[in-house]
Amino acid sequence: MSPPPSRATRRRAGGRALAAAFLCCQLAPLACAGGAPPARSARRSLAPGSQAGATPAQPLPAQRPETPAPGPERAQVAAPPPPPPPPLDAAEAIQALAALETSAGGIGSSAPPAGAPALLGALKADLRGIIGRALDAVADAPPAAARERAMAELERRGVRPTPEERRWGSLLDLRIEQPAAHPELRVAVLTLAVPCGEDSSLYVFERGPAGFRLALAQESDLSERTSEGNRLSYGLVPGRPKGHWALVVSSAGSSCVSLWRTLTTRVLLRGTDPLRPRAAFAGSLRFHLPAGYTLAMAASGFTLRWTGDPSFLPWYPRWGSFAAHYVVDGDSVRRAPPLAADAESFLLAWLGLPWAEAERWLCPAVPPSAGERWHRELRAALPGLAASPDIGACAGPDGKARARCEEVELMLARPGLARASAFTHVVLPEQGADRCVEDVDPRTQP
């Protein structure tokens, strides 16, 4: 006689059943509502006294067949839509997520298992409600009291933080904080587990006459899983008018195999829908995971510091310590000088910027059309990059030598047996506190 199934086996079986039922209701709502109505029979009943195959009676010559008067048309009444499936609560969603298969299709795979996005969405929706109710219950207490109340409600439902687990949807942490300069706001950071990383979401609740209401939400999708140990960072830009705050959010992408990560930073403004905030800025850069990154608020803006690649481009991992300064002015965000500390890093950072931002670092005498062409062609030609800066005097547009400028030589290796290389020289004279791009001189040799 085989032994009875263990508690863990029964829990996984129950989670799979919940996940299957949830997906069934999402994809086939009629089936969840009890099935489609039976089709009407195409055959009509014969009139009483008539038999199949009998010859119909012919009218007498003096008789005329009567034409029935047209009756009112029956209105086609559409069947009412099936009721939506009941939403899963946090405990049910976590149980269903834990039952997802991760050994074959989850860990190390870029595609999440079927059902994970919908289940994570249901889990976050219920957790948002729990956080909001906790804030209203202890509105005048410190944020720690709201966290304690939210965790108590989760405990009653059987949900506990499990930082040692790395299965889909495990609750790792919940932070609730009050920004120092905004006593009317509470910021909640929710961290869930996903294989090889974390799923971090941020919620801003604002207090009004009716209590705390969700004002802004930043929920990552599964393509933006945050790195384990480099969780989401945020800050509110100082110096903004009351009620017109701007939120800066940085998160590092996850990977199962690489120590190089993508850091994505957004500046978010309140929109008409809290779940769809307005993005005034979105940018990415690469950094080396052991060194990490920092996000610091500064006067009218913010500063990012990281160790890794000076550009936003994916093909040039260059080791170094860098900083990027941004100014938030109303609803616009711009990069502030200096762009980089040395000529080579300046050029690579310039190529990594979108053209709308890179145009600001052209020298005044350069036509924007020429600068846009340089920028586009160099970005397309740089996968085989090798650079060597040459600092010294170089000729200006009029042929006269300048007192000081910098020239960066880029060697672009061409594929093939000949291994021919193209050499491009970029002239960078100093302009105030930063450099500018003055000329790109392509030179080719066999």
C-alpha cells in the first residue's frame, strides 16, 4: 500500500488546481459560467394529425389559400454576459504561483511560465488593497504601524515573508515609508521573488479628506525583474511645489548568468490613472553587479553613480566609475554637464544618448544635420570598437592650430579575411565646463 501524499505535495496540487481554474476563467469565461446554452433543434414538430410523407390536401377550386397576416418581429435578446471570475486573494495567488513549474521553463529562461503574469497581477492587486486599508486604519501613526497591520492581515491569511525561497511570487519584503518633505505621502515598496531575481513594485499613497488613496504605481513586468541584492531605489525631487511632486525610480535588471546588469531610471509624474503614470524621462545604462549603483537626490534633480560602462550601449563593457547628473525642470528632464570625465568616456556616452539629447553636445558651428548623421553612422558601425584618445593641439575648421583640443581615434574592424579597418577621428574641443563634438574625420586603410 503506497504512503499518503505529503503536505507539500497536496499544497502543490492545490496550487496547480487554482492556477488552472484561474486561467480557465480568464481564457474561457463561458465555460466557468456553466457552459454555452444548448443549440436549438433545427427540426420542427409536425402538426397534430399529419404524418411524414403524406400528400398535403389540395384546396377546392372555389377556395383560395389564406395568406397569414404578418406578425410583429420578435426582438433578438442577447444573452447576458457571464459574470467575471472572482479575483484570487493573495494567499490563493501565492499558492498557485508556487505550483508553477520552474525547473524546466523558469530558471535561466527569459520567458516566464504560462500563467505567471496574470497570477502576479492578481497578487499585486490584492496586496495594494491590503496596504491601503492598513494606512487608513492607522492614518496618524508612524509608517511602521501600517506595515505591522498589513503584515498581520497577511499572517491571518497564511502569508508570511519567505526570504529564503526563490519560487514565483514568494513574499520577500514590504516597506512603508514617509518622505521627509511630504508628510501627506506614504511610499510602499513590495518585493516578490522570481527565479534569478526579484519583482519590485512601488506605490505612492496620498492622504486626502477620504483617507489614503493610491496616487501612483510603478509595477515592473517580468521583463524588468530587479537584481537580487540591488533592489529598487527611489527618491522625490526636492524643490517642487506642493502637490506637483516628481518621483525618480531606479531598478537593476536581473540575470541568471551575467554580472553585467542594465539599470533603468524613470522620472514619473502623476497621471489620470494611478496605474499608468506619466513618464517624463526613461533611460538605461550598464553597471557591474558587485559594485552596484547609487541614486541620490540633488537640488532640482538627481545623480546616478555606478561602476561599469560609460555609455547606454550594449556592446562596449568598459570598466570605470562614472556619474550622471540630471536636472528636472517642470515636466522635462535633461542631462547636465559634465557628460564624462575624459574624452573617450565622453564620446561613448554621447553615442549612447538618443539624438534629441545628444544634439546638445554639438559645437555651435556644427550643423545639426551633420551631427545627426555622425551620431547615427557611428552608432551603427561600432560593434568592433577599439578607441585610443590623443590629447593635444589639433587644427580647427580654419586650419589653424588650437591651444588645446582632444582627438579620439576609433578603429572599426570589418569582418572578413582581409580584416580591413576603418579609422575615424573625432575632434572634441573644450566648451566651458564640458566638451563638444566638432568634427568626425573618417580615414580608411587596407
